Amino acid sequence: MTYSPRVERAIKLAAWLHRDQVRKGRISYPYITHLMSLALMLRDYTDDEDVIIAALLHDALEDTVFTEAELQEEFGDHVLAIVLGVSEWTGDYAQRPSLEVRRARYVAQLKKAPLESLLVSLADKIHNLRSMVEEYDGRPEDFARDFGKADTRLHFYQEIGTILRERLETHPLLSSFDDALSEFRALCAK
């Protein structure tokens, strides 16, 4: 994937939409670091600029005031479909259901989401797992404080992994996911 004006617009929009947000964890990294990590990871596996743009904006509908109509107008139907495939909730933030309900919805969506959504989800989960392992290795009490029960999170990632393996079959990024999940499983066992 090479640079394009559309990707640049998506980077700027993502940075602006998430400007006041930080990553959950021991260190409060600006949220844009997560989004850029996904874009950088995926550019090695796809030439579809819509996938890169969707990766940059994958949390915009659920974590900002940006709307589906605005996303569609700015980047088109394909990007919107990819982002919707990985969005836990796109309604009014104040009305969103519990984390358990949102996770169940996410898992159900992945079973029928466009394959491009699965690539975004795969990169998202790899980065999340790697970040948690990096920040919390040797600090299980800090992990529990910041994220809750590790077993619940592990189960969620294992469930997603099953779907990703079934639908993406032999995609080369799956081995990175499996490695990251194994490291996270080891962290949970400590």
C-alpha cells in the first residue's frame, strides 16, 4: 500500500476525532498510535486503500461523534461497510448496552462481516494483545485493575480467533495473532 491523498485525509480525520482520547493501559499513549499501528501492519498485506482507511477509522463510529452518514460521504460505501463490520455499537453513546452485550454483538457480526472487516479486526486484536502483554507482563494486579478479569478477555479473544481462522483460513497475519494470543495466555496464567 502506498501513500495517497485519501489515506492522508483519513489519518488527519482519525487524529482529530480521537484527539482527546488515550489508550487504556498503564501508559496513556495518544489513541492515534493504535490506529496508525493498524494501518502500518495492514499495508504489508493489502493494496486496498479502503482497508487502510477503515483501519484508521475503525473506532470512529463507536467512540466519537462521527456518524455513519459522514463516514459514507467522506470515504464511500465500501469503507463504511468495513467499519460497520467491526463496530460494537454505532448508536447514541449514552444508550450503548453493556460490554458483554457489545462483545456478543461483535462476535456475531464477524461471522458475516466482509472479509476486509476481518483483516481490520485481525490487526486490531493483534495490536491489542501485543500492547497488553508489553505493558502488563509481570504486573497481573495492574492488568486486573485496568481491564478486569483476564480470563474473560482471554475467552473473548479466543472466540474471535476461532472465527478469524475459519473465515481467513491461511492468511499470513493469523500466525501473528496466534503468537500474540499465546503470549497473552501466558500473561493470564501468571
